[in-house]
Amino acid sequence: MKRLLAATIVLMAFVGCSHKAEFNAASFNIRYRAAADAKQGDGWDERKGDVAKVILTHDFDIVGTQEGDKGQIEDLAQLLPDYDYTGHPYGGKSGDLHTATIFYKREVMECLEQGTFWYSPTPEVESIGWDATDLRLCHWGKFRHKPSGKEFYFFNSHLYWRLREARAHSGEVHNQMTRKIAGDKPIISVGDFNSLETEKQIQDIMSVYGDALRLTATPAVGCENTNLGGGNFIIAPHNRIDFIFVSDDIVVNSFKTIEDKRENGHYPSDHLPVVSNITIE
């Protein structure tokens, strides 16, 4: 009888153990610290609590942020005590303006490795690409989902926004480097891609990776557009340039564009964050 009871307990434990990873993955351009924003009541000191509130309210397990400078990231780390982060600076000719930073819940995720590549003809060396005027990059981490033990790669990009050649080649670099780094592991790639889905660089990426908005198993929530335009915190977003891409071994359960506003009716950033609940079998 004791043996039967013990076997039953072991079987129940085995059945109850999850062999898949399910979590919320997000992208959020948090807007750099601009002096002009403070004059209209949208300075970082006024917004930072609301940026953190979005991450907490919508239960981001892992999120790629763009544009925040070193001080902004330190502020967020204090406001998000249950999160760790990894990041790398970029922007300007010396890469000292912004950071691409990945925040992740330490109880849910473990960062096993991290690194950076640049959107240029020499992506493994810090470099400005083609006709761009500043450094643009992708910061990545190899993560283990602690509850399931599943490993995956999370890539966080901010593509160049203005001149044609650098933008057009970025999708090719993205695809080349993500697979070179991750091999056959599951991939989630998020970011501010500064491009519409009809443009070559996004079409290149979508030839390899799925667009979470189009793959979601349940109806997408919120508006599709994510970009309000630099320094705008009030107007409706007018195009979609923030994406979550996934490899074909990932199931997208849901997709949401978050439209939360601050008490003054302004958005926390000049981009709307996006989040997907995903499953890695």
C-alpha cells in the first residue's frame, strides 16, 4: 500500500510538472531624456513611475527597452526591484546616448549569456553602418526559463531611422546574426525597427520570423499603430514600427498594444509598448 501511494505521488508530480515555457515578452521604447519634454510636463522624472507601472501592471516577464540612457535604466532598476537587466549603449558616434536594455524577472528568467551586434557591414565590430549617422545595434541574451528549464534567445534592436541604405540592409544583418548566435534555439526578437511592415528590412525579417501580431491565437488587443512621433505624448499613434518577431517553434497565445495613459492624459512614452504571451513547447 505504501509503495502504491509513493508511486501515485511520483506520478502526480510528473504529470503536474510543466515541460513548456509560457511567459509574457514585450518591447517598449521608453523615450530618451529630452530637455524639451520636461517643458511640456513629459520629462523623464514625471514619466518614469508610469513607465515602470506599465511593466508591472501588464506583468512583463521579459522586455526589451530602447533609448533609455544609463541614468534612466538605473531609475527603472530601482522601480523594478524584482527585475534584473542587461544592456549596451548606442547612438551618436561614440555610442553614449542611449542603451538597448533587457529587463527580466529574476524569479522567472536566468540570463546565461549576453552580447551585442551592430547594424553595419561588420556587425561583430562596433561600427556605423552604410549611410547611417550613428551607431545602431541589437543587444541579446540567452535565457533559461526557470519553471520549465527551457532555453531561448531574446534579441532587442533599435534600427536606424532616416537614410535609406542603412535601413534597407538591416533586415539582412538581423537574420544573419540572430541565427549565427542562437543556432537552433527558440528566438524572440523585439524592438523599435523604425520601419513599416511593407518595407524591405521588415519583409526580410518576416521571411524568416513570424510577426506576433499576425500569429496570435486570440484576437489582438489595442490599436496596431505604435509610433506617436518623436516627443509626442498626446496624439494618436500613426504607424506601426515596434514589433515582436518569433521563430517557428514558438506559439503566440496573445498580442496586445498597451494604450495606458498617465493621470494627465499623456502616454508614458512617444511609443506604445507591445506584449505577447508566448509558449515554447
